[in-house]
Amino acid sequence: MSRVLVTWIGHTDLRAPEEEARIGVGPVAQALSARSFDRAFLMVDHNGEAVRPYRKWLEHHSGGADLQWLHETLSSPTEFGEIYVAAVHTCGKALADTAGETSLTFHLSPGTPAMAAVWIILSKTRFPAELIESSREHGVRTASVPFDISADFIPDLLRRPDEELERLSAGLPPMAPEFDEIVHRGRAMTRLIVRARRVAPRSVPVLIEGETGTGKELLARAIHRASPRRDKPFVAVNCGAIPAELVESELYGHEKGAFTGATARRKGHFLEAEGGSLFLDEVGELPKSAQVKLLRALQEGEVLPVGSSASREVDVRLIAATNRSLLSEVAAGAFREDLFHRIAVAVLRLPPLRDRREDIPLLIDHLLALVNREGREQPGYVEKKLSAAARNLLLEHPWPGNIRELQNTLSRAAIWTPGSVLKAEDIRDALLPTVGRTGESEVLGRPLGEGLDLPEVLANVARHYLQRAVDEAQGNKTQAAQLVGLPSYQTFTNWTKRYGVRA
């Protein structure tokens, strides 16, 4: 049987000859090296000048496969009709030109989302084929897309307006493998990564907002690595960990003898990041006096070390992050408005894990693989896998600590469980008690049994929302009823009486 790979050539592939040391060999060469193929039908919609160096380079990375190049002219890399026709034509040619029985493989990673969707459609309908995907971190692996999932996923993608797909694809810089470490597949994170890729090549300041544990530094590092400053330093600073009296010294440096304890000259983080990116995590923690000097450093492009009379020019790209709403901090007078507008040129808001339900299964597998990889270095470690009940428990948890909490939970469960299978009780033991924003125990995270009183839990929830509605409506029962979705003020009154809420 002849094994045949059919794939588009993507931007990352074309960059590989010149940037192999940084981005790897690209999805197509990676697949040809990792899997054994007799022939490869390579579809190209780029001009000949862009493809010619890659064709010559790929001959040395083909794994011995016979390479067949097919140029397909598309009016847009997201035009489903044209992509479908081109893919059908290529599959027909591959089957016709290959003698004997043929096993087709379609590569999902190169090209646009529309191209990947067409491969899924064809593999489940017209041309049965194996689907593969690849990344520099995880290598080449089979993409499992059962037919029932395809039946749900594909119509939704096809119904998406062409303008949406063009918005995701048109005008972007070449595909950025630097973002591959950010595990996602949901639309919320996809939109965020698209914006991050747009802003990465520019030197404008970036403000990343997100709850603790959502991966703000990971996103900041990806932006730096995808920027022209990638070969210069990335300096990360936790502003909340710097004592107020040392902020200037830490950020701008100091001269020897500038203050008690200054026994040597210090460059400071701005000068350490010269030419690169300075990541100020929890920037909202900076005291107001430090905010004034930070604004001046950004406006003037120079810093004044403590104890020095001469300013020094500095060229850095600022990426700031906060787990607060800086606009609210500005309104409260805790953060300078002029500094906010200086650093919030490009604002990226990382969604909490509870709003990324589609991503959680991928993150569970990714993080458990990391836990197992680290565990192999420990004597006697047994590689872990999850039972179905344990996975369901992880999927249902609200994760107030976001990705960091998920990773820590898996690590604790792996440490405490001697066997190879993590069961539901192992995960439950590893979960930390969660506290909601109101200080009440998290409703959905409580263990079954152990004195759980469901009527009392429901009563506490009702009392909480009824009292909030009373307070927000300032005693107006009609308005309060609307706030909690009750049909009338009389119904609201009955509920308040039932649960002992003073209205």
C-alpha cells in the first residue's frame, strides 16, 4: 500500500529555510521526517519566487518521499469553495497517479482554518484519510476528529460569515509559532491570539489584563519572541514584590554610594532590557510616586539612575500586566490616568478559565503531560493518567485560580497517588477549598456527602442574590424583581419572606 501525504504549504513552512534554528523545520518537513510517506502532494497558493527556495530546501527534508508540487490559485486563503475544489482535484490526482492501493493522510496544521476545515470534511465524506497535526513542542500526531464531532463542528464553521474568517486571516503577519505554547482551541482565545499576533511586530506598549493564573507572562513572552526584538533581552519584573522605597533603584538603577547599602553600581531593569522588552507584571501595584517617574521614562525614552545627575537613553518595548481593572483604578484615583493611556495602547484581556470551557480538555492533557515529564526525573515515579470520573470532575470545577490552579491540582494529585490512575477521589483530595468573591464557599465546588445540605445551599444562594437586588434597587421591589428574573414585585416579596431577607 502506498502512503500519500496531501497538504497545503503554509507561511511557517516557507520561513523554515531561513529561520530553522528559531522556528524549526515547519509542519510539512516535520511530518515528512516523522512519518514514512511514499509520495507527498504539496499544494501551493504563493508566488513562485516565495516558494522556490523552500522547494530546494525541502528536498533535503523529505524523508525520501516523492514530492509532487501543485500550484493552486486562490482569490482568498479563506474562500471555502475554491479551497474545496482545489483539494478535491489534488486528492483525485493523488489517487489516479499512485499505483495500487493508496492510504491518504491530510495535514491540518499548514494553511488557514478554512483549509483545515475542508480536510476534515473530505476525510469524513469523500476521501477517507488519516488526519495529522504537528507542532514544534509536541511533534507529529494523529488528530482524532470522530464523525459525530465533525458533524457538529463543520456546519458551525461553514456558517461563519466569510468576513469573520477573513478577519482572522487577512492582514496578519506570517504564522507565529511563538504562540504555539498557548494551548487553546476556543474562539475567545483564538481572537486574543490573533490580536496578539497583530501587535507583536510593532513596538507599541501592550497592556495585558487578566485574573491571577491566566498566563499573562506566557502571552507577554510570546509577543516578545514574535517581535523584531526577539534576539534582545526579555526582562520580567513583579512590581508587587518591590518595596516602595526600592522601586526607582530596581527599575532605573543606582550609582555606588547613592544610599545606605548601595555598595556597587546597579544597571536597573530598564537598562537590562535595552533593545528588548520590559515586562512589568502587576503594574497597578506601583505607588503613585513611582508612576510619575515611570511615565517620564516612557515619554522621554531615558532613565535617571538614583544618585546620578546624568540621564541615560534607553530603548525598550513595555509590556505591562495587571490582575485589576486599571480603568477602575484610575476612577478610584489609585492609578494615574496619563500613565494608563501611555501603557494601554494595545490592550489584551485574557479570559478566565471558566470562560474557556472549550480549552479545558486540551489544557488538562497538556498539563498532565508536563507533570508526567517532570515526574520521570523522580525515583519511583509512575506515569499518571486520568479516569473518566476524575476528568469529569476537572471539567466541572470553576477554577478560580485559573490555569495555575489546574496545574497545581494535577501536580498534587500525581504526588499523592501511588498508582498510575488518578481517580475522582484523588482529584477531590487535591483540590483546594475555593472561596468566591463574596467570601462564601464556592457553590459548585463542594464535595458530595460530608454534611452537604442542598436545601441550605440553595437558600444561601437565594438570600445572597435577593439581598443584592434589594441593595442595588434601593428598596424598589419592582426593579429588584427584574434584577433577579422574578415576574413581579409580589413574587419578589414572597421570596424575601421565605428566605428571611429584609426588603
